[in-house]
Amino acid sequence: MSERDLESALLEVERAITADEHFVRAVFSGRRRNMNPQHERLDIRPVQLKDGLALQVSFSDGRQMTSKNYSPDQLPFSELAESGYANFHIDLEGETLSLRISKKGVPLFSRSKNSSTRDLSHDRSKKRLLDSADPFLREVGIADNNGAIKPSKMDKYKQVEEFLRLLIPTLNDAISAGHIEQPTESRPLRVVDLGCGHAYLTFAAHQYLKSAGIPVIVTGIDIRPVSRDRNNAIAQSLGIEKSISFLAEEISATSINEADVAIALHACDTATDDSIAWVLNRSVPLTLFAPCCHHDIQAQMKVAPEPWSLITRHGIMRERLGDLITDSLRIQLMKLHGYRVDAIEFIGGEHTPRNLMIRAVKTGAEPETGEVERYQSMISMWGVTPVLAAKLNR
């Protein structure tokens, strides 16, 4: 990943979107420091309309998306790009461009190969990363015997797929920055799925990374022996048991002591805290977690500091505020342990209300002045003690 001036980096992104005939898709997400873009995320793709080629911009507020079409020369790129987004992901045919603006305003640019193809149909279905006919989808119960995704599993399928869309570029950035060694056959990438359950994500990550030519060893951790036995049997039936395996262990007491990448999709309640603690205590270089339900902090929010009682007096609003406080404290603790952390929407709210992803890279940077005090002030104001804090070695 290289440093360059922001103006030239954004200019290259603009040219890729508006002038490159190989442009496939772009995603703007994340928030720059002290900036607040109007929308949580933007998706841009080329479409062929009756009047010619257009760029369709989809705006997401976390619950629904609205779309608007622009001719390439009328796209308000500067307005959109400079509104406060920190991450710019651009897929061209055969190449992915990634631009991340650091909290100090430094643009970090990287390139990687991909297998994307350009599709200009206006009402096309989104290009799928996972072939619905892949045997693993049938074995885990997402697809039927004819290779079609079961209607009852479509939301889970899309959650897994959108999770993977972020995994590869984030991994490539971490490798380019030297946070993770380049995987080889003799030293494959080590991925751990914490609280894997039915292992939808575990098998999907294994298959997707393998298809991308990345040597990988994947381990799924779940407390239930029945899940371990079922998932190991599936791995054996697929003939991939040498590169993916499952253990029935508590996350906090697992025999696995190191990994390059830790992932978790909707590990319930404090299982997410166990997962984050496992990562922080072992300095795992890269982490992507999508938290699930939050009860720990909510149960401690007995008396709200004023004027917050205007919110907490309403049950559903109290619950959502508890979610935000929980994940904010988790993120802050990760920052205090030398991680660069993003909180992003990884999928639209129509597929799951739990669509927040915590993405973190171990940089070893010392926390900025005042960060510890902000954390202490937050827990003091609300009178809470995050369960995560008690699980950390320091």
C-alpha cells in the first residue's frame, strides 16, 4: 500500500469510475475523522439505458437503498467523494483498486487482481461470488439438491457473500502493508471462525479463498460437539478435511492460540466479546466481526444520565442505544490495544438488522492522547463495565 497526495488519489478513483471502459463496481463506505457523510454507503455501477451508458448510484442509510442514474460526465464525484468517506473500493475487470484515507488524512492506495466482469444490464442480479451449485452450499443446507438457494436461506446466503466481498480486499491491504505474511503452500493463511455454528461462513471463506488461489487453513470453533461432528463430517464428504476442521471448545479456552485472520458472523451476545478478547490477547493481525444481539451493556443501563432518559424510556430505542454503546466500547478497547478499526455496514438492512461489521487491523500504534480518558468517561457516565474489559490480559 502506497502513500500519495489525496487529490491525485481521488482523481485516479474518479477516472476509474467515469472513464475506464472496464469499470465494474465501486463502493464508498466508512467515515473520515470529524466528517459525517449523508449516507452510510454508496454503491456505483455502470448500466446501459436507452439513452446510453449511465452510472447508477445507490445510497444506503443502513435500512434501505435509493438509486439515481447519472451520465458519466455529470456524476457529482467531488461532492460524493469529499463528503467524508474513508474507504473507496473500485472493481475493474481483472483489477481492484482500494483507497483508504487514514485518520490523519493520509491516502493509502493499493491494487490487487480479481476475476470481475462488466455487466451493463439495468435490472441485472448482482454478480454472485458463490456459485449456488457449489457442493458445500448443498451440504450446509443453504442450497437444495438442484443447486438453487433455498428461499428460507437467501438472507443468510447474501450475508455470507457480502462478508466475503470485504474479506479479500481487506486481506490484500493487510498483506501489502506487511501486517500479514504473503501466504504460501508451506506457510498458508490461518483463518479462525469464532462461534462458527452451522459453519456457513467457515466453509464459504475456505472455498472463496481457495478459488482466489490463496493457500489457507481454516478452523471453526463452536462450543457444541454436535456442530463440530456435523461440520467435520461435511468437510470429509467434500474431501477438504486437510484444509478445514472444527473444534468443540469455548472461544475463551480454545486450544488454537494463533491466527492471521479471525472472523465471526453473528456470534450471540458476549460470544462476540469472547472473540474480540481472543483476538486482542493474541494480537491477531486482521479481524472481521459482525456482532449479533447485545445484552450485557443493556442490562447495566439502569439509570440513564440526563438528558438520555428521553431515549431510554422507550424500550426499542433503549435497545438500539445499548447496541451502539456496546459496539463503541468494543471498538475503543480495540483501538487502545493497537488496532486500526472501522465500523461499516456490510449488507443492507433488508437482509438483517445486524448489519454492522467491525473490521480491525493490528498496527501496533499507540492510542492518541485522550483516547483512554474518552473510554473511561463513557463507562463512568453510563455506569457500565463492559464484559470485554474483564477478559483482556491487560
